[in-house]
Amino acid sequence: MLPPSTTLGTSFARVTVIGLGLIGSSVAHAVRAQMPGATVTGYDADPEVRAVAQAMHLCSDVADSAGAAVIDAELVVLCVPVGAMGSAAAAIRDDLPAEAIVTDVGSCKASVLAALTDALPGVTIIPAHPVAGTERSGPEAGFASLFHKRWCIVTPPDGADPVAIERVSAFWRRLGAEVELMAPDHHDRVLAVTSHLPHLIAYTIVGTASDLEEVTRSEVIKYSAGGFRDFTRIAASDPTMWRDVFLSNKEAVLEMLQRFSEDLSELQRAIRWDKGDQLFDAFTRTRAVRRSIIEQGQDDARPDFGRSDH
Amino acid sequence: MLPPSTTLGTSFARVTVIGLGLIGSSVAHAVRAQMPGATVTGYDADPEVRAVAQAMHLCSDVADSAGAAVIDAELVVLCVPVGAMGSAAAAIRDDLPAEAIVTDVGSCKASVLAALTDALPGVTIIPAHPVAGTERSGPEAGFASLFHKRWCIVTPPDGADPVAIERVSAFWRRLGAEVELMAPDHHDRVLAVTSHLPHLIAYTIVGTASDLEEVTRSEVIKYSAGGFRDFTRIAASDPTMWRDVFLSNKEAVLEMLQRFSEDLSELQRAIRWDKGDQLFDAFTRTRAVRRSIIEQGQDDARPDFGRSDH
């Protein structure tokens, strides 16, 4: 066991957060809550978001440019959509201190690592992905406990400095997360199934339901408690972020989608040909997965997500 | 506005619940909570379930046979899987009082109406579907407030007695539900999209995720907070119930599934060909649906279903 990171002098005194949406603002809140000695400098490309962050006193300081935001940073956390990582990195290149570490929170890791390596030659880059979020967006959506007991997957490039890896890992642990190391490609396949495919399917079914002729939109909404409403939550997530995720993790998403479509066709065929036993078996084994998720503290055990207060 | 149903003498003094799973036990709880003057007789084909119900004092009385359970019933509520409705009805036929009304809670209405009409010639049958539930099953899963502020769709057959329709509607309103009348076929199309298709998709994706080779089951569970866990809740629902739903509402489910698959293929193609604008547009319009569901009180407005307590 390592002693607490501060005694090793590995903690960061000056953290810069670039991108102040749900995740960036949650990082800012969490740093202020969990690392009282650190200063947090924020920046967002959108002046309105900067003004909101300023008014909220989200950060110690909100800078007027990406360069000014990183000028004395020890750690830079890029919290922009994955498609914008390259340009966000390019915008800080000239002002980044030589010893600074750059990390990010993107949902795809291979493409982000490539973009950051390309934009920031010679810089210590330790990408990460906190598997946490809500369907809300923007600087006002963040909160300090977002990462609490969630996993943060750190995906260092081959040959990365072990001290830098440990400092970034310790940072996320300070914010409440449990840290796992993973190769970027493997991360992208895992997340394709646990996150990207579920979002794509949720977006699809909500779209399908909106386009029916015989069943009205108001009927869909009225009777959504039968199951549909569960899908609408993640289909309310940020469209820019998700557009970028699908384009950035294309191969893995398309492969998972192919498997899903095959499995769906099999159940479709079972319904068409009245194969009740096959349906029963398929619906039985899925219960065990839910049980494991609850046992491992990754979801609320209360029925109906605790919606019905009883 | 009608005065409260009791003053019209339309309330039921003796209610029999056949099938004491999640819904049946919730009906029993709700009747005892909301209709203190009424007796509730329960029956379940499974002797273990009867013993649990007995031990819980779920009903005024738990009968040893379906016939004995209905012998003096004014209202019989069939709460068995939709595929078992016909045999449950046949089991009460000989003992059912002539003036009793039979209703049910099945998730498919055309097939249930046909099965009940067939099994109970000359009986007043007013099918209904409370659009409420959780992923739990069994007599211990029920609770009195399950139907509170949820919709109950009453689907009377052509030419049904208006007084009987109103009595069944008033019963559900007493249990806390809001009642809507609908033709059985239309009900089945509406629920195919708001409930049946979501369940089929959830069961499928949980199965797909369980079958991967490169990504382990434990990784799927560990990183499920990225979206996947939302699907596991409804994929933990009762397998017998859902097998029956898909076989009973086959045509409508297959049609919705066809539309869903077309829409999914379109998004798949957009990903493959880097059509970011198309993805962005698709992901933007789905947000409005979530907003409407929350505005109409059909879901919890708290982010992440209120899981993160902040």
C-alpha cells in the first residue's frame, strides 16, 4: 500500500479544467471539495459558459483563453467532447508548462490518445475516463460527488511514466473514484458495450416511438411507465458528446451493433415462430446480470430505481 | 363530475384476486388500503405462493382453489401471465356468481379478451391494464401505492355494459390510478412501443453483453454505470410474464421491431459513413420526449433517476 499521495508530494496544487460542462464542472466541484489546498482554473470555449462558471464561483479563476488557463498548471484535465480534444490540446500547446501532465475524461480512448499525442508532442499524456455522468449537460449540472464510488479507467500509452500514471490515478481516487488501468483499445471495446451501444439503442427507440402514425406522441409519453421511460433518460444526453463518441469509436460500436442485431433477429424469429421456451430461457439468464450489478454497488437496489417511494 | 363511487353503490364489497405475484399482491394491498370496507380473497395456483400470502396476511382470506376463491365475489381480478388467462378463467367458471364482473391486469388486451370471452360465456368481462410495475416478482414484491398516479387502461369489448365499465374504472381510481378507455387493438399497438419493444431490446442487449468473448462479464458489470445498467433493470423482469406478452402481442411487437430495426440501420449507416450532422439531429430531437415525460409526471425529474444523492 502506498501512503496517501500528498505525503509523497504527488498531489497537484494547480489543476486546470478545460471545458466546463457536466463532467468538467463536476471535476471542479470535486477538486474544491476533496483537495482544499489546490487551486482550480477553468476555461470553456463558450463565453456564456465562462460567465455562468464565473457567477457560480465554480473555479478559483476562470481564464479568458485556453492558453492563460494552463500557464502555471500542474495538471490539465480536458473535459471537451472527444471530437474536440485535438483542437483543445492545440489551443494550450504553446502555454503549457513543460512538467505539466495532461489528462482527459473522454469516453473513447484510442482516438483521444492519438489526437492528444499528435497535438502535444513531448508532453506527458495520461488519458482517463471516469465512467460516470447523468443525462444533464452544462456547468450547472455538475456536482462534487459524481465520481464517488464510480470507476475511472486510466489508459496510459505504452511506455508512459509510472509516476505520472500514479499521480493521475491518485487524483481520481481523491475525487472519490476507484481506478483501473486498461489499454486504450480494450477500453473502447468494453465501453462500446457498456455505454455506447446502450446510448445508440436508446436514441433509436425514442426516435422510433416519436415517428409512429397510429400511436400518437402523447400516448407514448402517457404510457411510458411500461418501460419506455427508462430509455428516454439516456436518450436525453448531450447530442454533441454522443455524436463524437460514435464517430470516434466507430469500429467497436459497429461490431457490437452487429452482434446486437443478430441477437435481436434471433428473438424476433422466436416470437414469430412461437418458440416460448427459447424466449423464457433468454429472459431468465438476464436476471443474473442485474443481480451482479447490484451486488457490486453499481446500481440502486430499490425496485424501479426507487421511483415509487414505498 | 360523478360523486364518489360508494355513494352510487357501485363499489365492490368482495374482491377476489387470482394470481398473487407483483401485481396481484399490489392489488390486494391497495384494496385493503383504499377500500377498508371490502374483503379481499386471494388465490394462486402455486401452493408456496398461497402459503407466503397467508403468512403475510396479504388477503382477508386465501382460498385453496380458484373456485372457492370466487364463490361470493363481486369482482374477480385475474393477475396471472397473459398466456394463463384462459385457464385461470376456466378454473373459476363453475363457481362464479352470475352477477360478478371479471377483469384482469394483462399487458395484452386483444388476446386476453378473446381468451376470457371464450372461457366465460355470458359473463361480464371488462379487461384492464394498469401500466405500472417493477422488476421484482412474487407476493412479497407488491405494495399498495404501485398504481398511484399511473395510468390504467380499461379496454371494454364492444357493447359492454356502461355501468360495469364505470364500476371497474372507479375501482382502479380508488386504487390511485388514472383511467383511460381504449379499444383492445389500439392498446396493444400503444403498449408494443411503450413497453413490449423496450423490454425486448433490454433483454437482447443484456444477452449480447453476456456473450462477448473479448470483454468479460465482470467488465460489463463493473462499467455498467455508462448506460448499460439502465437496461438491466427491465431485463430483470419476470420471464414467464414476458414470454407470454411477446407471444400474445406478436403482430404489433413484430411491426414495432421492424420499424426499430430500420431506424437502427439508418443510424448504423450514419456512423459508418461519418454523417455527424445526421447523428446530431437524431440525438437532439429525443431530448424533447424526456422533457414531456417529466412534465407529465410519468418519471422522476432527478438526474440519473436520483441515484446519485446530491
